Amino acid sequence: ARGGVDGLRYFAKLSQRKSLGQVFLQERSIIEKILKHANVTNDTDVMEIGCGLGILTIPLAKTAKSLVVVESDSGFLAATLNKIPKTDQRNLTPVHADFTRVKFDSVPAERFVVVANLPYQISTPFVEAVIESRERIERCVVMLQREFADRMAAVPNNKMYGSLSIFAQFYLNVEPLFDVPRTAFKPQPRVESQVLSIVPRKKPLFTLNEELFFRLVRAAFWGRRKSLAKCVKEAPYLKHLEPPPRSPSECPFFQEFPLVRGEALSIEDFVRVYDELFDVPAAVRNQA
């Protein structure tokens, strides 16, 4: 199988659309680390998103029980298949499609593992799709833009902490595994990368009205320099609700922390604010 510089020559006739996030991982040691963390065996059903040069696809096809490869570029998909021995293609299903359209519908297995050097422009749709299909996904080992990965894993009072952090961690266990230098890619991207482990929780962190809760979260980060109380009063996300939320002045949390900002609150703190704003009785919360 071709790899490294030889792989690049093999694909020279195909367009590398860097504007679409297409940069290709070339460093073998990084590939080996991804595969080690993915822990794919001959009992593992796998989905790969974006085969690129096939550098992950080839070992996955050799090892996995089944492999579904979703790739939007027909040229890359065909060329990758040409590099894989026929004996390793028996349980491989190529899907020529945009992942944001097919998501995980193309995977027949009830439970599966996701392995991907993810095109960075689909990072948000990917996370949303994982959350939607979390009951089917055992784990994901994916490479993302470092900034996006930092936002997913961020904790309160960190400059990267925001709505994405809470949204992701409410449904997923997110663990940074290792950084990937720009020199591991060709062409070299302008951004840093990181490999993450993403494991869906068996159930969300809390049982509540998720639409209302995330309206509150979005409101909290609507004005970064504003207090949470001011954001709750002024942000559009909490307007025109029936019944309307209570005024912050009626909530014990805001009497205790009148000037606190959203970026200082943990998910547990947000749940307390949610309970007080939407008048959720303590007995109901204790039963959840």
C-alpha cells in the first residue's frame, strides 16, 4: 500500500481542496496512536468519515469486523479503494456522500465506533450528529481543530468555555488524547489539531426540559461581558416563553451571586439557575 510522499504522488491527479478543509495526515506515528486509542478489533463495527489518502482506511479495513467509509469526493474514495486488497474489502461499505446529509444512517450495525480525521468545517454538525445518535455510538476517536477541541473540553472560567462546552459535556464524555503538529499534514494547515476521545453518556447529565435549558445557556453567553442576570433579562432566547421565566430578582441564586457571569458557572450551577427561573420544585429535581 502506498503512503507518505508516495501516497501524495499517487493522488497528485486528484484535487486537494484545502478550502474545504482537505489536508492530509501523513505522519505514521500519529496514525498508530489514533488506532491504538480506537482499539478496533475483529469484533468492532467502524465508521470512518473522510478517507482522504486512505491512511486510516487501510488498517481499519484489515482489522474491523465491518467498515463504513463516508467520503464526499468520489476521486478520493475510488483511489482509496484501489489501494485496499480485495480480501480486506469484503466487509467494507463505501458511501459517496456528504456526511452532513447522511450522518450515521449508512451504518447498519446497532453499535459502532467512529474513527476520523475530520474535515474541520463539519465539526459542529459532527458533534450534533453524535449526540443525536448517541445510543448507537460506543466511542469516537477523532481529530479536530485544536481550538474547537479546546472549546468542547473547556471548564468554567476558561476563555474557551461557552455554549459548546456545556452542550457537548451534557451528553458526552470528552477527553483530549494528544496534540498533532501541523508538520504531520500535507499541505500544512494554518491551525493546530488535537485528537479527542468522545464517549456518549448512558443518559444526559440531568433530566430536564433540554430546549429550555439550552435557551438559558445560550442566553448566558449572549453577552460575554454582561452579568448572567442581565443576560437573562435581555437575551432574545428567553423572550416570549409561556409561561415566562421568573425574574432574576426572585431567584435565590441571583441574590447570592448578583454579578456572576455565565462563563463562571458549571453545568450544575446552570441547572440550579434553570430550576429557579422555571420554578422546578426540589422534589422533582431530586427524583430526576
